[in-house]
Amino acid sequence: MRPGGPLLDPASLVLFGFHPAQLSAGQWRRFAGHGLYGVPVTAMPPGTAGRRAGQAVARLHDKRALLCHLDVDAIDYAQFPLADCPRYHGGLSLPDAFGAVTAAAAHPGLACLTLTEANPGHDPAGELTQELVSRWTVAIAAGLTH
């Protein structure tokens, strides 16, 4: 890595489940310019995210450590209205989102898990938050047992 350059080698990153419409022209230029690998939600038929995530994570088989970051904004807001920035009918389904988490948790170098952008103001009764934490826990446990 060059001084002042990216902190991570582009070959160490997989962008998974993002919606292409959320990237600006400048972000697309950086994405392409750095040779980043990504699997947008628009490239995944429903029910395939777990398998596709497994393939994406396999690209990182030689990496010593893996960070899995789930932004709730990547989940289809129409199905699960807990995101901070809603995206209707363009995000991952709940089963697909957590299938991807299971695939990431199965990486032998799993070092860190983050879950962000949940907006509790959208969930006054706490039911969605409870479901989110439950699904997160089950997905991680399933991945760790592989």
C-alpha cells in the first residue's frame, strides 16, 4: 500500500447487496477506478443472496480477518420498515439479507460483525427491533457452525 493511499487493498473488499441507484457518478468512478468487486441487489434473484454471498466471501478465503457489516438500509423497507433511509422494493428480502450474514459468519477469519442504520423511531413497540436482533443472532450462529 502506498503512503496516503487506501487503507485496504481493493482485493480485500466485497461490496454486497447495495443498490446501484444509490451510488453517485463520482462513487461509480471510484468503484471502477479502484477495481472493487461488488454484487448489487439488482444482480440477485430472490432467494439467492446466501449462495451469492458465499461465492463473494470465497474471494476472501486467504484473508486473515473478515469484517461483516450489515446496514439495515440494504433491506427492502416495504418488507421491513426499520431503516434510516428507506428504499422501497429495491432492497434485499429479510431471508436474503440474513442468508448473506450466515455466509459471512462462516468465514474462518470472522473478526467483527456490525449492524447499523436501524431507526427505532420507526418501531415504537420494539417488535421489528426484536426481530432484527433475533434474525441477526440466528444467522451468525448458523454461520459459525459451518
